[in-house]
Amino acid sequence: MVEIVFPKVLLLKMEKIEPIIPTYKEINDFLASIPADYRTTDPNLYCLRLKPNEGSINNYKPPFRKDFYFIALVNSAGQTKITYDNTNVTNLNSFLVFQSPGLLYSFYRDNSANGFLIYFKKECFSFFRPDFEKEFPFFNILHTNFFKLNQAKFKEFAPHFEEVFEAYQNSRDSQHTIAAVKLLALLYQLKEFTTAFNQWETGSTTPQQLLLQKFIQLVNNYYIEKRTIEEYAELLAVTPNHLSQTVKSASGKNAHSFITDRLISEVKSLIQYTSFDIAEIAYQLHFSDPANFGKFFKKHTGLTPLEFRKQTGQK
């Protein structure tokens, strides 16, 4: 392996850069990072009613991980964009999101969005300790589950989220026991919906498709740190050649293109929705220097990073 030696000036500059992907262990740490004016007195549960023009929350949140569960029910999403797995989701109206701890996620929030956000740890269910991912399969440790909803389905779910929020807001119990019970009931209601929604997938996955899914899920979580097929093949305990051939056969796409596409997607978001200068973005995404970053971006988009920023209306 070739050792890369960085100039002293570059090392000093890189030392000032925040960790590539921050991980928030506590709910309040995450709320402070958004940043939001809200905090929870209960470290295991927080419920937020998202209101239009919620000025205390930044519109864009770069990639992050958190060590707790997350559910969102959002309506009137406008230009809201969420990035999860290998997907950028836009043109949203209403949607439902489930996320387990440790998964990579980023978002751009439209000011028109409203709905409910719930953050919780298993510990809030001190009265009930199931195997969480087995009991509620929409919480998957490998990937985020996302469902677009029509207005009828949003209106069906919203009152149940409202019950959890109201119980949380009105609780005099520091552990929010009533809110936790209502949240548990909500999870079982959502389990019925997601089970019916995903029923068509049962039994349809071939070994090739399964390997493709696992590869994509790993790319979604490690695309910043790992850029080669060899690294992903090692994680999947297969040879690089077998992984490349299987991905090509199952998807019609080159395996490396999944890594590149996911990285380009995040680069575009950082350029468009943050004020980071191009050098900062390059270091955040593990490029050795801004010049290499610029060449990579132009090769895959036809534009330099600055040209793309100007084209999207950023200064």
C-alpha cells in the first residue's frame, strides 16, 4: 500500500475540519446540531410537531448518523429532499420515514413542510422489551424505510402521531410513560400498514438481487470512507470479480457507478445547500485535495464545482 504524505499546511487545514460524518449519541446533541431551539428532559424520547416556516431549524443537514430511532410523518413537503440509501427523493407531498440507529441520512427541508418527528431509544419502553427489529421490521439496521403517502393516508396517520405528541407535551412524568405507551401502539398500527405495503416483495428476491441489495446498503453507509470494489467485496465476503459480475447482471449497472453516483449526489447537495467553500467540501468527503475533487466532479457532471454552484443560484 502506498503511503500518502500530506504537506504540513494541508494537515493543519484538515485538522480544523469537523469529522467527516458526525454521529449523535444523544437526542439533545442532535437537536443542538440542526440547530433547533427545542430540547428534551427525557434522554430516551422526544416528539416534535413540525410547523411551516419553522425558523429555528436549518433547511439543510449534511450527512450524519444518530444512535437512536427516528420516525417522521410529513405533509406539504414542497421542495423537501431527503437522501437515504442510494436514493435522492424529491417531488414529495406526504411521506413516512423509519430509521434505525447508525444509518446515514441527510435532508433539505422546505419551509412549507409540516407534520411530526419522533426520536426515541429502546429504553423508553421500560415496560416492554421486544427484539425491536424483529417485532417492527420497518426499522432495518441496514437501510432506511421510506414510503410516499397520498393525502388520505396522511390524514389517517396524523391523529395517531398527534396523540403521541400531545401525551409527550402534557406529561408530568419525566419518563413520559403515557407517550411511550401511545408510541408503542402507533408502531403496531404502522406495522400493519408497512406489512401490507411490502407484501408483494415476499419471496421475490434471488441470490443475485440479495447480494445487490446488500452491496447498495453498504455503499449508502460507507461511500465516503470506502471507494473501491475490493473494500465492499471484503465486507460481503465475496471476491471483487464475483461482486462486479453479480451487480452488473442484477442491475445492468457497473458496480463502481453505485459508489460514484452516491458520492456525486452528496457533493451536489453540499454545494447547493451549504455555504462551505469548495476546499472544505473536498476535505469533508475525503478527497486528497481540491484539485482532485474538482477533476472528479467535472468528469461526472461536465461542470466545475463553482460552475455548478453558480448554476444552482448559490454564491
